[in-house]
Amino acid sequence: MENLLLSPNTGRTYSLIKNIGEGEYGTVWLVQRDDQLFFACKLLKPKFEVWSIEKSKKFEERAKQEIQTLIKSTHANVVRYEEWFQIQVSENLNRYIISEYCEGDTLQKFLESKKKLSENDALYIMRQLADGLQYMHNQKVIHRDVKPANIMFKQGVPKYIDFGFAKYIEEERIDQIQTVDVGSPQYMAPELLDESGYYNQKVDVWALGIIFYQLLVGQFPWNIELATTYQMILNIIYDDETVNFPPEIPISKRLKDAITQMLKLNSDDRIDSNKLFLILQN
């Protein structure tokens, strides 16, 4: 990665500071813009270069659409995106995404240190995450990879980061998308795990339901933590579709009901983010 990036879209320059993370789809750097403000910069991995022209165009059209929506976002619980651009480097076309820099820990690290939270503390976080999820879905954006590692705290405020537009979308039909290789297995809804075809925004609700359970109980529902394949997770869930709560942990019926509705195996029976937001606010 170059030490100085020049955006062909805005003319702004970004100075490389340090590597702050790496995932399946890209490397993330802390950069400083020419106005001295700090941002996160994701460089998408070169594997995207081997795509066909048609496949690359589909990705770019979808990514641009979602990033442009997120650039306009001012929601407190959704990371703010500044811009995205491409730079030709030798024979490679490097793709960069510039977003708000969150200097706090991830929810994953928070869970590892706290194990589980009181109902009030868990509800405080979940209300904000439900608010952000409702906002994204009403903007026609599906995160596609909601998990504790993709939720960061900035000055105590949880924010969704690392949206799934870097995962190739095969085909879009109205509000449902057909895809493969999306998400993190323990947080993936059944309709993704069995690769049955189409999914919609409710896959994010399922993932948030898993997180809600973790916040309150300190572990995964259905004992899926050590499962190593999609089929293993599906088998465990289908073996007992009931969401069980340890009797020794005090959790109100209202929150148990909310989680149960978030973790309905059939997406048609699962609540959407608008209903979830209303339930948690009352």
C-alpha cells in the first residue's frame, strides 16, 4: 500500500499511519487526511482482480450503491463512510474504502472480558444496535456479516462496521439476494447455512439475536460454538429448535420472547428490525 493515497474522486490525500486489522476481504489501515482528521482505510484484497469483467461490474454496482447510501448516513450506531475509490497500481486495480475511525474495542473483546451482562446493560447496548439495524434496513442496506467483531465502540457508543458489500452478490431479486460464502458461521441464519438460495434483511436480525443471547447468557445458544461446518451447526439447531435459557440467570420474559422471535428458524416467522426496535424501546 502506498504511503500517500490521492483520491481521484475528491482530490483529498490520505497518509498511511499503521495497519490496524486484516480480514478475509481486506486490510485496514489508520490514515490521516490532509485536514489532519483520522480515518480507517480498507484496501480490498487482490483476489478481486481475478474476477471476470461481468462479475466485477456487478460487485462494483452493488458496492457503490451501498457505500453511497452509507456515505449519507449520520446514524450514531452506523460507522460513517467518507468515500471509496480505485487506483491503478502497475497491473492491479486497488480498491479503497475510507470510513470513520473507531478507536475503541470491538464487542467481541468486550464479551471476552465481561462474559455476560446484566439485563439492563445488555438492553442498553441492544437498543442502540436495534436502532442502527432498523436504520440500515430502511435504507435498503443489508449488513450480511453482523457479529461481535464487526461492532466497535467509539466513546462508549456501539457502531456497525465492515459491511458485507465486499462479498460478491450473484443476483438480486427485489428485496432478496442469492449468494454464497456470506457471514460468519455461528452467526449465520439457517437460510444461509443450508445454502437454500435467497435471503433477506432478516439474516441480520438472526445474527443480532445470537449476540443478544450471548450478552445475557455468556455463551452461544444451542452449543454451536465449537461446530466446524455449516452442516454441524444446522444439525445442532434442528435437533432442538427451542431457544433454551439457563434457569439460574435472571432474564425477563419480555427479553426471552424477543430473542425467541429473533431466532425463528423460518425467516417468514422471524420478526424484522422495525418490530425488534419497537419491542426493545417499550
